[in-house]
Amino acid sequence: QVQLVESGGGLVQAGGSLRLSCAVSRRLFSINVMGWYRQAPGKQRELVAVITGGGSTNYADSVKGRFTISRDNAKNTVYLQLNSLKPEDTAVYYCNAKDVMGDYWGQGTQVTVSS
């Protein structure tokens, strides 16, 4: 079992930045893949970025070059740096963990970008 707690969301103007954090209840090295997803009102949840235990990353085309995912194994925390934010980035952002036992989700943190 893994508990995930997101923080760092908020209201920001277009062009601004935020850093989201995901505190993980278990040692990160024991988790295969960590990721961030988002869900805007009326839309399906979509992948934003993932990072493997080896540090490989993958991003949605819509956020490449603007968002950066990273992990700090010593702090059992995963981050998502959001730069050059756009109104279309407005969504609830969810942290996700995948291991051999299952798929785990946090409660989400709201990011709102005003134009």
C-alpha cells in the first residue's frame, strides 16, 4: 500500500510558475514508476509526466519544454515544476504510483491559471 499526498497547487497568472510536490509514504526506490496526471472539468484524466526508478522521464506533448518531473529518493518526494503556465493547464493534478502490487492515487491539488 502507498499513500500519496500532493501539495503546491494554487492560482497563478498565465506565464507564471508553480512547483507541485507529492509526498510518498513508502521508499521511492521500491516504486517502479511515479507520475503526474491532470483532469480538467468535463475532460478525461490525462498523463502529464512520468519518471522511472532509473530516472527516465516522459512528458505529454502539450507540456514538453515547460514542465519538469523529478524525484528525491532521500525525501520520498516527487516534484512537478510547472513553468510558462497557460490557462489550458488549469486542472486538478494527481500524483500516481505504480508498483507490482497496484496503482495508487493521491487526492489531487488544484492548479488554476488566469489569463
